[in-house]
Amino acid sequence: MNVVTESPSTPTPWNKGKLVGQKVPLRLRDIWAIRVRLQLAKKTRDLALFNLAIDSKLRGCDLVNLRVRDIAHGACISPRAIVMQQKTHRPVQFEITEQTRIAIIDWIQLAQLRSEDFLFPSRINSAKQLLTRQYARIVKAWVTEIGLDASMYGQSPDPVGPPQADKRCNA
């Protein structure tokens, strides 16, 4: 009988004790609670980001890589969009609700975005998109604000994964 024991020099896996894999979806009342808080706080970017995330069900890396031209034609937001997923390289079609289109128009006008710009640019460098790690922190803030356990929703924003986690879509 062979017994495998861990030696003290064996590194601890990065995901030991972490909830990995598919996360619990938000309930309808949680979605509305977040949406109302964002509207009351007049967080235009976060409202557009949240609404589009709910409508599209895209992974965070695909969501932050969207450009204005991916969902808009001129000053008009399309009712449907098709995005090529970074992880699977398959196209995903989704509908954009009227409420989301209004939030996105408000955001584009406020941020003065052009067609070739990222829909959610970095606040530090407008030529780059919002990082997926920052998006994870934003999701954590939304979820904790309504009293939910952030570890159950989205990725953990703590730097626990491999160093390239900021650059890839691993979800």
C-alpha cells in the first residue's frame, strides 16, 4: 500500500480552499438591487457595464474588450450584437435591451467615446481597455454593496492566480 504524503517543500496550489469553476448566477432581485443602487449613485459607466454584462452574459475578458463599433452604428446602439469569444473563438449573439441601450448611450456621450475606442476604457490610459482584474474588483463591489458573499460571484480580485491572469481569459 502506497501512501502519498506532502513534503514541506511542496508549494501550496493557488486554488487550494478557493471556490473555482462556474459561479452562482445573480437572482432577479439582486440584479435590480444593484441596478437601482448604480442609478441612484449616478454611476453611468458602472450601470452601462452592469447592464451589458447581464444582457450579453459574456465573460469578463470579452466584455472589457468590446469597442464602441461592436455594438453601435453611429449614434445608434444595435438591438443585437455578435462577438467572437476570446476563449472558444466562437461567435456569440446577444440582444441588447432598451434599458441597456439607454445606459450605453449615456456612457458614450459622457465619456465622449468614438467608434474605434474601447467601450470601457482604462481610466489611466484611454487607449487601453479596462483590465479584467479591475472588472473583477468592480463586480465584487457591486455584490458586497447589496450584502452578498463576493466569493460566490465572479472571480476573486485578490492576486491568487498565476501572474498572467491579467492578460488572459481563464474563466
